[in-house]
Amino acid sequence: MVDREEELRSQLDTYAEKFDQVQDAINKSNQVFNTFKREMEQVIFLSFSFYISCFFDLFLFYYFEQY
């Protein structure tokens, strides 16, 4: 009976360690995803800003070209 209890405790420790490893992996994955999301938002913002700037420059060019 004591041997069985020690075996079960050993298994429990092993599973607890594996659970911690899985949690660490999930946390790292979340950090990578959040970093990627933040960088993509910056790229989208800069692309949009560039597009608006080009559109405005083009508008001004054609507007003043007519007059």
C-alpha cells in the first residue's frame, strides 16, 4: 500500500511538472502573439498613414495644376 502511494505521488509530481511546462509554453505563445499583433497594428497604421499622405499629395498636385 505504501509503495502504491509513493508511485502515485511520483506520478502526481511528474504531471504537475508537465502542467507547469505546458503553462509556460502557453504564456510564451501568448507573448509572441501579442508582440506580433502589436507590430501588425503599427504596420497597418503606418501603411494607412502613407496611403493618406500620398492621396493628399496627389490631390494637391492635381488641384494646383488646374489653377
